[in-house]
Amino acid sequence: MTSTNKYTKEMIHLGEKLFFEKNLSLNRDISCASCHDTKHGGADGRSTAIGHKGQKNPSHLNTPTVLNTVFSKHYFWDGRSRTLQDQAKGPLQAPFEMASTPKLIEKRLRRDERYPKLFNKAFGDSQITFERTAEAISAYENTLVTRGRYDRFLEGDLQALNREEKEGLKLFIDKGCIGCHNGIGLGGQEMRKFPLLHHPIWSMTDQKTINKIRISYLDFLSKSDRQQNFSNDIDRYGYLRKNLGEHELKLLKEGYFQSYTPQQAYSIMTQKGCYTCHTEPNFGVDKTILKEKAFAFKNTGGFLGKDKPGRYFRAPLLRNVVQTAPYFHNGKIKTLEEAVKIMITYQSRSQVNDKQIVQLTQFLKAVDAPE
């Protein structure tokens, strides 16, 4: 099997033919390029992919871009494939996509007088197999790499980005976007939980502060009674407020139910509307409710990412992202500006003003600008 860094021109040429070959689909009406339009940012502009006999993806999943996907370490929204070659096999066989089979694909390609010759040039003999078909397609997809002004900036041309775009890049780093959207493709490297900030109690601060509060509070519980002679709860509370501060104490009061009696905890959960979702024993969340309320947008399709522990998604590539609306796994967000705002709020535990939203989107446009 050919190594990804040894693809020949002949194999890439074969892969390009196969990428646009509708005979690979059961009804001979869909090719890889039908959903991965290289003139539309490598995607299809739909909220959900359309496949065999007009079927929509059963989980209402949006088509990821194929451009620059060679830079990825994970493929599909749930990251189940680790190579482009493995990924290529999925849509060919999925009943709601191209709905074909390895045997049917091999049979059709063997009957087409062009392909035995092309396979011979690419592989050294005319044997046509499903594995070779997927490998050739992935060889072509490896070439679908774009460049923009951002690349020239990285190479040392500091004038390649204007002032607003540089401010956007700085925000992209400062707000922590780079933590998930990293690497040369600005994404595709990580499987990340989304959203990180699904719960309002802990959206008031960052994870580092939360961990610090936990440690301080546990330390307080283990040592305070031995070091201090508290005559009542008011004195104990005052000591805690002095040591942790008002902000941290507020988080503790709203986030740690074990510090309350069951009746007090019930009162807080009722006031906060917690029982709307926490309907199971031990305050667990019913999966049906989670499917509806897990995201900052309607979860059409009920997809929750990678199971166990759940809600883990492949961080999408941000190259060409300005061309691949609508956004998120089910395409429910129409504009890049709205998508950026959601990500800042729910992933980076931060806030941005309208000017900063513009700067961030201007940076992403500079990353796009294919040459």
C-alpha cells in the first residue's frame, strides 16, 4: 500500500477521476464531488447532506470541507476515522449517501475500459480493488490544499494581514480559540467536548478558577475546624468569605449543593429551574432532554457527538470556513458572526463585543482567501 508521502502523479490523476465518478454510487447519480464541491469551500452549502434517492443524513449532519483535510488527525464529526483512506470508504457505502458496495464498485470500474489502464499506471498492475479505489481518492484529496494571506504572514510577510486582521489573530489566540483550532489547518487535530459551558452555574468563570476554588474549599473543610474555634455557622461562613472572596463564595453557594441541607438544595434547584433537565435519580439528565437542550441552538437530528462520555466533536478546520456556511454539525447557524459568538461564549468562557466579532471574522477571511 502506497505511503501518503509517496503518491505519484498517476495515482493522483486516478483519484481525481474517481472523486468525480458518479458510477461509484448505486444510482450512478452521486460522486464525492456532489457533496464536496471544491468551488464551494469543499462542502455543499446545505444544512444537512443529501444522498441516495434524496435522503437526508439521518442525524442531520452538515458536510465537512474536503479542502485542507489532509492536515486532520480525525475524520467525520465523531472522529471515528483516523486516515483519509478510511474516511473515503464511509460515504461510498453509507445507504443514505452513495449506497454502493465494494463488490459493485469493483465490478463497474472493471467494466469501464478507462480504469484498468488508469489503475495499471497508478499501481503497476490493472488489479482493481475497493482498497485501491479508496487509496486513490485519498491521494487526490491530499492535493486539495489552499493558501491565503495568512500563510504569507506566517512565512514572514508582516504586511500580508491588515491591522484589523492582526487584531483578530490576537483575539483568536487570547480567547483560546487556538487551543482547539490549531495546526496548519486551524482544526482537525482535536476531539473536543461541545459545549464546554453548557451549565449556567459554571459559566461564570473559567476552569482554572473552578479547580482553584475546589482545592481551597476542600482545604477549608479539612482544616478550618481544627485551626479555628467556630462557635456558630455565621462565624464559619465569615471565615470562608474572608479566605475565598465574594466572587468565589458566590460560585460555591450556587455550585456546591453538598454544602446545603437537602431542603436547601431542593429550593435552589427549583429556583434555578434545574429540575427541567435533571429528572433522573441522583439528578441525572435524561438523554432525550439532553438531545434537545445540549447546545446553544436547536439540535435537529439529536446528534451528540462521540459517545462515552458524549458530546465530543472533531474540531472543524477553519481554513475556508467563510465559504462553508451554514455552521455546526447540523448546519443550524447561518452566519459566521453568529457561529464565532457562540464559540466564544460556550467554548472559551469569554465575551466579545461587536468590534471584536468583526476582527475575528476578518482574520478568518484572511485565512481563507485561496490563491
